[in-house]
Amino acid sequence: MNIDSKGYMDYVAKVARRLADNRDYVTELDSVTGDGDHWVNMDLGFRKLLEQRPALEALPLGELFKKIGMLVMSTVGGSSGVLYGSAYIKASQAIGQRESLDVPLLADVLGAMLDAIMARGSAKPGYKTMIDPLHQGTEAMKAALAAGKGDRAALDALRAGSIAGMEATRAMEAVKGRANYRPDKGVGHLDPGAVTMSYQLDTLADCFSA
């Protein structure tokens, strides 16, 4: 179970399609608790990456992640661009000179992304953000690997954890973002950033399992 630069760009294309299929749903979620532009920003970033797909998939994996981070940071508006950009640049350091991602390295990469997002956003699990599915999925994946359960079980744990982390945001009070200014703090509504993060992690698990 390995993914090289070309395989990672195949994953990017699959996420772009999933975002396109869920445009109305994500926009509706964000219209309730945010600015209503989360889907637009995410779609813009993934389309920008696909526009440069031939050049990107020719890069070594670490350089690919660094370039993705720079492109996202310069293209995507709002907090998403800065947070995702920082995450990819930090992840490129975790990859180093490795030519492909295996499942243990993926766990390290996701951990690096999580650390970068928490540091840059001054946020942590429980704040009702994209961090919640990323944290829960990554921790579940690392626990499965530490228990010697194997790659497929670790990917299943990533998927299940990310979905659980996303679903948990429904009951949370927002600490960051526009939902924090609502009288109800967004309680009763899923966080749109958590939803799109869960899409990415679920799709990533699928790509490794294929």
C-alpha cells in the first residue's frame, strides 16, 4: 500500500469530484454557521491543483507537498488557505526524501498536518473545526498501527475516526470562526470544515485500500 506523487494527484482529483458532488450540502451547512464561502474556497484550491497536475505529479513527493502548500496558501481565501497551506508545508518535512507514502508514513504526515493546523490556528480538538476529524482519525490510525493491527485496519480506523470526529462537531459549541458569534454557538449543526476534512480523509483511505 504505497502512493507516489502521481497517485497523490489521483487522490486530489477524487476529492475535487467529491466536493463537486456535495456543493449544495456543504454550502448550506456553511450558510447556517459561517460565511457561506467554505465550499467555494475549497473548490478553488483543488481546481488550482488540478490545473497544474502534470507539473505537480512530476515532482518528488516531498516537493509535491511543499508546492501544494504554497499554491493553496496563495489561492484559497479565508482561514482555510493558510491552515491547509501550513499543513502541507509541514508535512513535506515529514516526508523528506521518501518517494512514496506507505501507511506508517501517512500517519506521520497526518500528525504533522494536525500539529501545523493547531499551531497556526491556535486551536485544538473540541473547538468545532476541521481539527476534530483530523485529530480523531489520526489518533485512531496511530493506535491501530501501534497495536500491530496492519495497514488495512489502520486505514479503517482513520476512516471511522474521521467520521466520528466530524459527527462530534454537531454537539460542540464553536470556539473559533463565525459560529462562535451565534447565540447557540452552532450547537446542533455540523462544522463545514470538519465535513470537508472528513471527505478528504475518507477518500485518502479509499485510495490506499484500492
